[in-house]
Amino acid sequence: MNSAKGSRGMARIYDVIIACTILLIGSAMAVGYALSAHQSEQHRDLVDLASKCLIYMDQQGVLANLVYRRESLMVQKVLSEVLPETVGYSFSVYSSGWKLLWMVDGHFKLGSTSSASYYLSGYNGTSDPRIVVLALSR
């Protein structure tokens, strides 16, 4: 009889250990999912911000002038006005064959980065395609 009580006690200890292990694994998975969801939300925010910034600059008629005239100082001035201070940027201009023509950086750092691209087909009636890439970082 004494041996049967000891077996049941050991079985309950094993049950508790297995239950705690399952809870720890579940908690670790939930925390990992929450962190990845938060990081992907930040990534989407930067992509949206970069896209909206390029679209806004084009709608105002500023983007093509800055790109084709290679006005890097004006690009820095416009982006510093449009973007929050906590966001760094890298503004790059490529030919249609993805050859880098020129670029401007402003407090750009590696880490949480995202980018958006914009296609310009020409300027003042000329066919001279350019690809503009605005990369943002936090």
C-alpha cells in the first residue's frame, strides 16, 4: 500500500513538470510572436512613410526638379522638413539600368530600415528614366 502512494506522488510530480514545460514553451512562442508582429508593424510604418514622402514630393512638382538637377542640398532640406527627426534617410537616384547616379544620406543608420522606390520617366519632355529609392531608418 505504501508503494502505491509513492507511485502516485511521483506521477503527479511528473505531471506538474510536463505542465510547466508546456506553459514555458507556450509563453516563449507567444512572446516571440508578439515581438515579430511589433517589428513588422514598424517596418510597414517606415515603408508607408517613404512611399508617402516620394508621392508627396512628386505631387508638389519637386521630385523631378531635384532628381534631374542633382540638387542634393535641396533634397536634404526637403527631407529634413518632411520626415520626423528620429528617422534617418538615404536618398538614391539610379539610371534605368540600376547604375547609381548620386545619393544623399541624412542620419541613416543600420538597424530597422525600410525603403520605397519611385520611377520617373523623364523631365521637360525628354525620355530619361530615373529610379529614386528612399530608404528610412530608426
